[in-house]
Amino acid sequence: MSRNPQITDIADLDEMARQIRRDLIHMLVIAGTGHSGAPLGMADIFTAMYFNVLNIDSKNPEYPERDYFFLSIGHIAPVWYATLARRGFIPLEELRTLRRINGRLQGHPAPPKTHGVPGVEIASGSLGQGLSVAVGAALGLRLNGKDNYVYCINGDGELQEGQLWEAMMTAAHHNVDNITMIIDRNRCQIDNRTESVLKLEPLADKLKAFGWHVYDIDGHNMKEIIDTLNESKAVKGKPKAIIANTFMGRGVSFMEDNYKWHGVPPNMEQAAIAIKELAPTKFGDFFDLEEMAEI
């Protein structure tokens, strides 16, 4: 298990996810640029993974026994940065620097070796490529006799990329069972609803036909997320996929389930409404919207 203290109480995990959503709003309004929709929608998944499931060490991000985490949809990086900050990988104050020139928190994540962030294994953002890297890492770990586990987060719109299905076939062909793919099934992408752009359903049946063990869950139910992630790790003989049904813009009424918030930050007025709807938590904000007048 994780070498850092974990959160085991579901209510506390839900509260941390809400705090991360508050952090996201602050980050985006300071930056004046960035993606709002999917980061808000994935806050529960990231909280469950980083505060309960992953075997990680924020003081030594590259320790050999760690779980490997790959974010294929690199444009949702703000939720990853906020989570890493709350988990102790980077300072909370650094969240003020989203997308700043010469800063580490760029629009797409990069590892420390390329002036990026601790805890990030690879640069990502070119859609469709992350699962290939994750499958390769899982195969390499198995060949080396290592017990490390691999997780990869993909978007549902990203499933329209052919390379991703090649990676799925490869994983199933080689019975790669030390990997779980989590699909953010929010049914939205930058242009429209996914089913209007290119139909994905019946998605679970397609994944099963490609040889994957498939779960279909509520991506905002913290207990179900944790239970499914832990169960998937125990399944042997084939790769695992979790279809996490989420809502883009979760927690903010005017953003929720609206694809037009895919890559748009809130303005000050909108941010104030969002922060009011996302009630304060015991974890505390890194920034006060009232300070914006001074920036």
C-alpha cells in the first residue's frame, strides 16, 4: 500500500474531491486559460486513486515499487496538478502558476526531466497514445519480474483514435493483467456529444470483444470507485477496463454535462458562483478570489 498516509473515510474523500474542484476553479480563473469540464468531472477518480488506492510516495516519486500512473488525456492536467499538490508532490502555492511561461504546470503535463512535475512519468496530450505506453510499461514490468501495477486514464472521445484499439488488442493478446484502464465516460468532447461525433456504444461490449475484463461504474460514487479499482487489480489473466460514467463540469450547475465547457475557463463572475456552489471544506483553499483584484 501507499507509503504516505491515506484517507480511508468516504466522507473525507468526498470532501477532498470537492476541495480539488475548488482548487481547479481558483487555478483556472487565475490563469485565464485551461480546461474546466473534464477536470471537474474526474476529481472523484483522482481523489480515490491518489488518496486511497495507489502505491506511491510523494517524498520519493520514483521509488521502485510504486504503481505507475499514466494520463493519456493530458489536457485534463489541472485536476492532476491539484491532486498532486494536495498529496504533497508539489507546493499548493504552485497551483497559482498554471500555464505560466517557464512554469512547471503547463497545459499538458511533462515529467521532471523536461522541467515538469514530480509524479508524472511521461509527457502526454497527443490523444490516443497513452495506453500504448501504459501497456508497454506493464509488459516491461512483467518481463522484469516486477509486481508494480499500471493504471491509465483515457477519455471517451479519445477512443475515436485507432492506436488506442491497437493497444487494447496487444494487451489482450499478451494477457497483460497488471494494468487497469479507466475511461472517463462523460459523453462529451470539444465539438459535441460523443455519440453525435462518432458513436461509441455499445462500449462495454466492444471492450469485452477486444478481450478486456470490463466494469461499468458511477464515476462519482467514491466507494464504488475504490472497490472497483481494488477488485480489478485482483483479476488475473486479462487486462481490465473501468468505464467511469461521469458528468463534465461536476459540481458546478452551469457547467455540468455541457460539452461547451470542455476547454473554457470561468471568468471572475462565473468563478464566484462556482466557488459558492462548491461549499468550503476543512482542507482549506490556497487562494481567495477576493485577492484577484490585486493580481
